[in-house]
Amino acid sequence: MHDATAAPPVRIAGMSAAQARDPDYFPGIATALPLGIQHVLAMFVSNLTPPIIVAGAAGFGFGSPDPSELIYMIQMSMLFAGLATLLQTIGMGPIGAKLPLVQGTSFAYIPIMIPIVAGKGVGAMAALTTAALCGGLLHFALSRFVGAIRFALPPLITGLVVLMICLSLMRIGIDYSAGGVPAIGTPAFGAGISWLLAVTVVLVTLGLKFFARGIWSTASVLLGLLAGYALALALGRVSFGAVKSAGLVMLPTPLHFGFALVPSAILGFCLTGFVSSIESIGDVEAICENTAGRKATDKELIGAVGADGVGTALAAVFGAMPNTTFSQNVGLIAITGVMSRHVVTLGAVFLIVCGLLPKIGAIVTTIPIEVLGGGVIVMFGMVASAAASMLSGVTWNQRNMLIFGTALSISLGLQLEPGAVSHVPETARILLTSGVLPAAFIAVTLNLLLPGRYA
């Protein structure tokens, strides 16, 4: 008999709760398309930031006379983020979790990439992309063993790794906001107009995030950048020369930057691939536990990490940056409550289309570096907050405090004062001063060797 007083079944975006939690359910194009575009908006800026940072470190970034190589890197970051996302959502045999995982260029590799290319121009990109290819292939091979190593990656380790990624990059946000280093084509470093643009981005982003709703809140970083860009345009700080000269279609070029075997770069990428897999494992577990209300299976974890590796290797062949799962999109799924992988598939198709249109990349290169700096400050701050959230689940007894403190002190100290290891071989020096790698190695080793429960 029907109970007239019973509460109606919960529905999310026109779906029942069970349908919303089902990764194989397709909610219809009218619902799926805007949700898919929302995923792209949530990750768009973060996806483009690593190639911009790396190009800037190499010397052909913002303000360079010829932005064509930077435009190519931006285009490839969109194209291969879309292709790698399809690997996750659709799958290819054992590759891919078949979950709504959004892939994008990884921040974890930046501390390794910057020393490889710093001040060396476009020619240094051959070593970087070759190392990414080798690292991606090893990453895929190691994915077969994910189930066996889950026990060694508790929140103490994963939280520390994410925190070190953030700490390794925070200076970049301040440098960009102050006018860039070196401040090519910008006012004097630290000028008031530079900080005006950066602070505008930060304030608009925070205002929309906390006082707006829906897409206005979800895409707050992107909209904050647009506000800063509009101000820069009004102040005459934007030039559209690169947009006029950009072509209509850009296809990926195999071995675009060449091929160069540099042992230190290859070793760094292989080790960082392990760090990246920690992030992917956490993202899969978060989706399954927070949205589906279940534990992630070993098959899903193995597929997700394997797609990370294949996506990174495929991107490297065409001169793009390494890929990883994007945590902000996992948070977006928790907000919307929609776990359909087909929603993310539509977003991936949109990214692929954008990646083939170089006018989009050319427009990105017109953004003043101070505007980008404001967005970078917010993004890296959000990464630090995510690390703090992960570490909040740790039992802070003396054992865990000692492990965390020792790993953080040594890894951050060496990064801040790289001259302390100036007499060691170049390969060891790059690895020791990366911040992320020594932190992960020290923390994992101590956690396994010291007596007591795993954190």
C-alpha cells in the first residue's frame, strides 16, 4: 500500500539517486553536455598552467618574440588531456578506470622539469619529452602492482607529497604576480600595476567562489582570470598580434621537439611517475567512497594508474606535458552528485576540439603574466588546502610527527638551498633539490622501517 506521507525519492539533475551514482548511466544530452562543459571549465586553467610555467623557465614563454612554440604546447595540453580523459572514461582493455576521471597536465612533474629546461630554450624540450615518454611507459608497467603497494601509501605519505608539490611551486605565483622573472615586456618587477592585476584576479575569484552559485562558483578561477584580463585590456596591456598570425587548425607533430636521452631527466620522470600514481589512487578512492559509497576496486585503481602512464607516454610523443587525474574535478563530482562517466566523455571531446584550434592557444598567450600569477596563487593555495585536508586524517603521535617533520625539513631545506649539494653529480643534485622526490622517498622509507602502526 502506498504511504502518502513518505518522502519522495531524491532526484539529482533529473536522475534518481541510484542513476546519479551509476558511472554507466547516461542522463541524456541536455543534462550531460552542460555538466561536461562545467568539468572543462573547472580544470581549464590548471591544465594550461604547467606548459606555460615550463616554457617560461626555458625562455620562450610569455613576452618572447616568437610565441609559436608556447602556442603549440598549450594546444597539445588541451588535445592530450582530452584523449587521456577518454582513456579513463571509455577505457581500452585493462587501461582506464571507466570512471568519471578528468585528466590534465600534472603539477607534480614541474619541480623536475624546471631544472631540466631552465634558461636553455626550446632545444631543452627534447630531453624533457623523451624523459616523459620513458616515465610514462614505466608508470604504465608499475600500474600492475598498485594493489600490492596500497598499504604503503597512507594519508601521512599522500598528504606530504601533495604539500611538497605546492610548496615547490608557490614562489612562481608571486614571481608572476610581480611581473615575471625576468620581467620581459612588462613594467618593472614588483610595480603597483602588476599587483593590481594579480589582486583583481584573486578578489574576483574568491568573491565568486563564496558568494555565487552554480557555474559561477565552479568556474570562479577562470572567471577571475577573465576579470583580470578585462582590466589589463582596459589598461592597454594586451596585444593580439599572436592571435592574428595563428592558423585555423593545428595537428600534433610526432617528436615535435626531437629526441634526447638525458639520464638525470629520465630517472627524475620515472620516480615522479610513482608520486603521480599516489595522486591518482587518492582521486579514484575519493570518487568511489564519496559519491558511490563504496571502496574502489583494484581493477579500477590499476586501470586509472595505467591510463595515467599511457596518457603521459602518448602526450610525450607529440611534445606535450605529462598527464594525471585532476582532483578539482573529483570535488566537482561530489558537489553535483553525478558520477556518469559519459558526462566527462563529452567534456573530453570538447577539450579535443579546442586542442585542434590554435586561435584558442594564441588567445591564452595574450594574457599578461600578472593576471596568470593571480590565478596561480589561488590554485596553489587550493592544492595546499587539499594537502591539509588529507593530513587531517593522520594520528599525530610522536612517530608520525617525526616522519613528517624529518621528510619535510630535509626536502624543503635542500630545495631552498641547492648549493648544499653542489658537489654531488648533476643527476643526484636535480633529484635531491626537487622537493617532491626526497620527501616521498624519506617518508615512505621511514614509515615502513620505524616500529609502530602505519599512519
